[in-house]
Amino acid sequence: MKYYGTLGPACVSADILRRMMQAGMTGIRLNLSHKSLSESRDWIDTYFEAAGKEGIQSDFMIDLMGPELRIGVLPGEMVLADGRKVILGGRQIPVPNAVIPFLKEGQIVSLDDGKIELGVESIDNGKAVCRVLRGGRLTSRKSIALPGCSIRQPVLTSMDHANLSCAREYGVTEVMLPFVRGKEDLQELQEELKKQGCEDIRIFAKIENMEGVRNLKEILPECDTVVIARGDLGNAVPLTELPCIQDQIAEECRSQDKKFMVVTQLLDSMIHHSYPTRAEVSDIFQAVMQGASALMLTGETAMGRYPVEAMKVLTETGSQAEKYLQIKLKKVQ
């Protein structure tokens, strides 16, 4: 079992990273939707310094921008109260141009992995006046999704190409491609890695929409690991259906002997609290019982108050689940 954290302001000191490794962390992810590899040099150097002091070979994964849609840069944090009116497009909440044609009256808009939900009430000169249906705090570069809409985006952005061109220099061992829709997306990434002389970098395919779920059989041979990315996947289907989708993906991966990772909100409460909920540890247990080969924390380590404690809960719960799974398998044999 592999255990990943996400690199961010909360864990970027060598001491914290070493303690996370001592707790069982085997690799870390850098989200390149927020900073490029070159802009993250100090963070990356600190990570490898910590791994060196621990005497371990720790994986370094980059998460590309890919075809994911995100809002633009905000002047500061926005507090969106229920019932408030906001404008998508323009200066208040900038959105990608590809989104504009799909903003129609009645359209639901999910922000920040569904934490915030807006309803479009009217369109005026390419801008959408929206009512806040589910409020929250919004910051720059958070995800935006329009349930029911298929918005085609390039597989790799110009920033992705720039980051992949120096992946070897920064010690990247794994690359995660968001919103994989079919085998062609992964083949394009393979070609780019080959072009950069990085064929040995392992490919993680994030399943985040129903197109990816439907095309899972053709996706599996083209990647090293499937990622059940429950944030945006939970925007693509009613949230109550998400556990069913997770189980379907896990079953298909097991049948094809393909590794898979489970991510998003495994220990979300530990962003603010030093102790998890019972539901969260049960969620981790269930992921291992389904056959996951890897688990990853995101906001818990990138911006949470308790990155070391969260990693310890993740690895200890995962370890207990692995032991229990082995006992069950022996009984069956």
C-alpha cells in the first residue's frame, strides 16, 4: 500500500515532511494547477532533502492542469452567503472562455469540488448573474463544473507541456492526468513523455467524469494506476450515487489486475481538527477492502492544521485494513 500527501504551505518544512515520512508517507503530490515546477523549486528541494535525511526513496508525483476547468484569480477570498447574487465572468468571478456558452438560465454551477453551488438566473453580455444555492469561502483557481454539460478542452495545456519538459530535472517519478475521457487522452500524454525522454515516469489516470467511467475498459491498458478522484466525480453524478461508482471502478480494476488509488476528503475533518470522524476511518477501511493500492490526502496536508496527524491516521487505518483483508483472504482459501 502506498500513502501520499499533497505538498502545500502546511507541510513545506523539512521537519514536518520528515515526520510525515516517519508516519508512513511513501510519496507526495504537487498540484500544478496552482504553481509550476519552477515556481515550486524551494518546496521540491525541501521535500527531497527530507527524504534524504530519512534515507528513503520517496515518490514525487505531479498533478497536471489537463482539461480541468478552474475559475481565474480573485482579488482575495470571497465569502459567498446563501441567497447572495454573484456574477460569473468578468472581474467578480472570472471563468474560462470555454464555460461562457454553457451558462444558461437554470444551469447549476459547482465550485471548489462541489463545496459551493450556484444557480444561473440570467445572462447579460456574456456574464451570468447567479444565486448562491450553497455558500462557502471561495479562493482563486478553484474548480468549476457545470453538471450535465460536456465542455471539450485540450488534453495538455501549454503549462503542462512546459512542466513536462523539465520533469526529469525536478525528479518527477509519477504524473497524474486529470479528467481522462478515453485512451486517446493517455496516448497523447505518453507521446509527450516520450518526446521529453521520460517514458519511465508512471501515469496515473484520474477518473472524474462519466465519460471516463464509461470508457474505463479502454483506459486501463494505457495507464499504470487508475485514480478514483471523488471531488469532481461527485459533481458529475448525484452525490448519493458516488459510492456505487467507486465500487464499479474498483471492481473493474480488480478484474483487470489494475492498480487503483482513492482520493478526496478521506480525512477532510482533519483540516481543522486533530482527530478524524468515525465515518472517515470507515471510508479508508472500505477503500482498502475494495482493493486500493494507494490512498492520498489533499487539503489535509497541503493546507490543514494537522498534516502529520492526518498522515498517521491514514497509514494506521490503512495498515489495520490490510491486516484484516489478509485474514479474510486466508479464511476463504
